[in-house]
Amino acid sequence: MPKVEINPSSGPLTVFYTISTPENANATEINPSLPTILFLHPVFCPSEIWEGQFQDSELRRCNLVAIDLRLHGQTEGGMPEGFTFIDGAEDVSCFMDAINLPPCFLVGVSMGSSISIHLAVFHPKHVLGLFLISPLSAWEPEEVGAGRQEIWEVWKEAKESDDPDLLNQAAMGALQLGFNNAQTELTERLARITLDYGAKQWGTPAQIQALRYVSVDLFLQRTPLPKDKLERIRGPAVMVHAAADVAYPEEYLREKQKDFLEAGREVDFISIEGAPHFANVTHAKEINPLLSQFVFSRTDLAPFKGPGEPNTVSPFHERLWAFDLGHGGDSDESEEEE
């Protein structure tokens, strides 16, 4: 997994990232003749959350790039108090400049969607289009904010008391937000790898406080972007509503769509029945064709045509399947067969 050092205004980072091309699951650079899709993960879960997209045969006709955002996964660096989505967008802009990425199609889920929108507003040269899965509402609902606060408090208590049961309780709270507590082998493995990275990223008192900044304050303190800012967005957008989302009902997303339309932006609305907040994991089979169609219909660059078929080995598979779940379900079978 390659890494690059950047120095945005929120503090230096060593950003770990993944590039997959049609020929190579773990490439060191993109193929400049192909469209490029950049994936931004939600809070807690690292870039492994895109397992189902990086093993899709149609999406792998493009360059696929995923990064671990600040305080997540294997990326190294601090999190300052008062960190905002504008700061998150600057991090991504600096990363794109550092590895010379061309303008990309941005795919984000939840927090990643908000960073994608802010990148399109404040660094529009980087963005060809937005595919926004479970984008956040303009304001954080009170009950959702309380849930985020509770998850952080349980994590803090668990680390201070060295209590593994409380750690699992915090993980279950995050799973409930992301997956409605639905458990598949992939969601279990994502929980395990998130806990594994979290032990390194969110363990010291300073790191625990930084976790509050990114998992609670960032959400509670957000404000809607005004019309004159949204007018800066170039290119089309798709908003994907997860119809079974326990945190953000459809009316919240419809309000965001209305804001885009009033700013004169092109935006489509799609609802995925039965999908939880982190819909790209549980409903990849529904989302992936929508994403590939969105990209292929809006670029002058032709996707990979061969010879042969794209390599659909996931760059995340080995890390995800390295964990022993302890219930006999640890064959090397991936979610693609479900």
C-alpha cells in the first residue's frame, strides 16, 4: 500500500492509499488513458469498506483510488480541534496534487460524501462528478448526534479501563449506525479491521480526544453550504438514498437535492430499498452498476476494453480475510458470492 506525505493547513499527514487498475490490483500509478474514480470512506471504517467496489468487473475498467482519511486506517497524522469538512477537502486536494491525480469522479459515503461536496466547492478543478452515497443532512439530527456522542464515550471508557467488552459495545454502536446491526461476514470483518486500526489510531488520551473531533464535533458543528458556494460545483451529481437508513430519512436528502437544484446544479436522486447507511457494503450489486453507468456516460475517456478482462482481485481482500472470526466462517470466500 503506497503512501505520500502532504502538509495541509490542518497539519502534516502521511496518507496511505490504494490504486487499482484493470491490470493490477495494487498499482503504484494510474493509467492516464482511463477514467479515474476516487473513493472517500465514512467515519470509523477505513478504505477497506470499498471491497465490493474494487472487485467489480465493470468498475475495474477504470482507475480506482481509495485513501485512508485523517485519523483513519493506516494514515498517520494528528487531528486538530475545530477540524471541518473544508479542512477534510483540503487534505484530499493536497493528496491529489501530491500524486498528480487528474480530475476524478468522487464517490463518498456519509462523511466521505460531505468531504466530496466540499472538495467540489472549494477545489473544483479536481472534480468531474459526484456520486454521493448516504450524504449527510444539512444539520445533524439531535438523536443521531447523541448516538455519536455515546459511541465516543463508550470507546473512551473502554480504553481508559482496558475493557474489551466495552470496546465491542462501541463497535456495535457504530455497526448499528452503519448497517442497522445487520451482520454478514464482510461487515464483521470490517468491524474487526476498524477495531484493529482503531487500537493504533485512537488509543492514547490525545488520540481519544482527536477521535471526538472527527466522530462527534465534525458532525455536530457542520452547517449547510449556501447557494453561492454550491454554484461553484462543476459537473453532475447523484445522491443515493439508503431507504433503510436509521439516521437520515429521505426528506433530509430531498432537502439537500433541492439546495443543489436551486443552485443550478445537475443532480439525480436514487433510492436503494432495504439499504442501511453504509449501503455500498450491503448493496454493492445495486450500487455498482449505477456508479459505472454514471462514470461511463460522463467522460470522454474510454474505459478499459482489453485484451482480456479486468483483474478483479480486491486489494483489500487479504487484509480483511486475515482475521479469525472464531465461528468457523473463515473460508476464503468473499461477499461476491452472496
